[in-house]
Amino acid sequence: MELSLTTLGLLSLCGLAAGFLDSIAGGGGLLTLPALLAAGLPPAQALGTNKLQSSFGSCSATWYFARRGYIDFKQMRLAIALTFLGSACGTLLVQQLDASFLSGIIPFLLIAFALYFILSPRVGDEDSQRRLGHLGFALGLAMPVGFYDGFFGPGTGSFFAVGFIALAGFNIAKATAHSKLLNFTSNLAALIFFALGGKLIWQVGLCMAVGQMIGARLGSRLVVRQGAKLIRPLIVLTSLVMSGKLLWQYWGA
């Protein structure tokens, strides 16, 4: 499919904004997926192309956090493997089924996450007590959220972040960094299986990827410098905005 240079440029700017938002609080898909649909991509190709461009942003953020020692890859091996498996299964399933019914459920989960970040004293710059071991975390959170990301997607970063804070006892910056690692894992798995299904428009996705990488790098730097002071309110705001948008779409206002 051929798009004008102006449209590709606007999509790249959209990718930049989404990469910045995703690296801090998640929710970049709220910008990129509607933009791809507005540019004329069919829904299946829009989903696949969105995973292509978002993979570059999550990779850039993961690389930045890893180089600064925020990610323990050895500790995350099992979670990475099961996130990949879950996302692959979700991506294969969504190419056969309609995922729109989830639009009525996810907003309420996102509102609950926002309330958790507002009310919980455990969300800060210090680690707290771990509640699940590595196997329990990988099976109970990483794999289901990976499946969800491959199948539907909105709010995945928030799901991972809350899980790392509430179940693994991570501080908010460390949780954000590890969320990007698992988000990149689920994006990569979805990208592979969307590509195998012929659902990617490479020209569009790669143009947006340039913006994604720039935005993700800028956002990651802010996370390292500002910590909970920046991330906590942005996750609350992003969760509430995503909830409102999904409810609006679902109820056909």
C-alpha cells in the first residue's frame, strides 16, 4: 500500500509521541493504532504494523534501562520465555477470532490499576517484599499478560508494571524497566507471528519505528532521572484515559 510522504511523516511523529509515552507509563497504542486506521490500513494490517513499530520503541527503552543496570536478565529468563509463549498464542488466536469483546472488560481493570497507584503506599522508589517466586510470577502474570498483548494489547505496560510492584516487590523505576523488557518480548513474538500471517506493511511500520526509538530514548531518560515522581501520575493518567477511550468505543457513545 502506498501512502504520501506527508502521511508517513505524521505517522513517524505519532510514533515518537507513542514511544515517549510507552517508555514511561504505557498506552502508546492509543495514539498509533487509531492513526494507522485513519491512514487507511485494514484492521488486521493495522494491528500487525502497530506491533512492528512498537517493537522498536520497547527495544530502545529496554536497551537503555539494561545499559544502566536496571534489568536483571538472569532473574527474568523464565518470565521472558513464558511471555513470548503467551504472546505467540494470543497472536495466533486473534487472527482467527474477534478481540473486540475485551473492550468492555479492560477499562475496569485499568481504572482499578489507577486506583492502586493512587492509594497504595507501596508504590515508590524503594523495593518492598516479594509476594511471588519467579515461577509463580512467570506463570501467573507474565504468560497471561503476554497472551493478552498478542491478542488485544491496550494497557499491557500497566499490567506488567502493577504486577512487578504488587507481586515482585519492585520499586517503580525498576518495575518500569522490567515491564519494557517483557513488553518487548511480547511485541517481538506478536511481530513474528503477524509477519508469518502476512499482516505487516513494512514501509509504514519502519517509518514509525524511527520516531518510536527517539521517543522511547527520551522517555527512558526521564524515568531514570525522575523515578516515582514522574511515573506514578503518568500511569494513573494513562490508565484513566485508556479506560475512557475503550468505554467510549465499546458503548458506542
